[in-house]
Amino acid sequence: MELALSIALISLGTALTLLVVLQGRNAGLQSNDASSIYKTKRGLEKTIFQLTIVLGVLFLIVALVASLPIFGTSPATPAAGLWLW
């Protein structure tokens, strides 16, 4: 279970990072007109924005579940997946 949560956190974090980078590129490329300070998100830009919100909420939920005490340390593994050197 801990392995599945770790894999989920890594994949969600990676996808979230990619979506945020894509949003930054879109904002920089489409802001050529100085008169349009506020514009409505449409099409792919809106989908990426909504997907970023959904993945952010999922990342938060999975991170909170992974930090529950039921996934705490066991006698066999003193660090329980934490890399403490």
C-alpha cells in the first residue's frame, strides 16, 4: 500500500509539474496584445487549467492519506520509506 501511494505521489507530482509548465508557456505566448489584460480561458487552455486544479486536489488528498499514522513505522523498517542517511 505504501508503495502504491508513493508511486501515485510521484506520478501526480510529475503530471502536475508538466501542466503548470504548459500553462506558463501559454500565458507567455498569448500575451502579445497589451490591451487584453483579462481574457476568458477557452478550449485547450481551459481544459489544462481545470485538469491542473483536479490533479492538485488529488495530490493533496493522496499526500494526506500517505501521512496517516496507519502507514507509520513498523519494527522491521525504522524509517518507513524515508531516506534518512
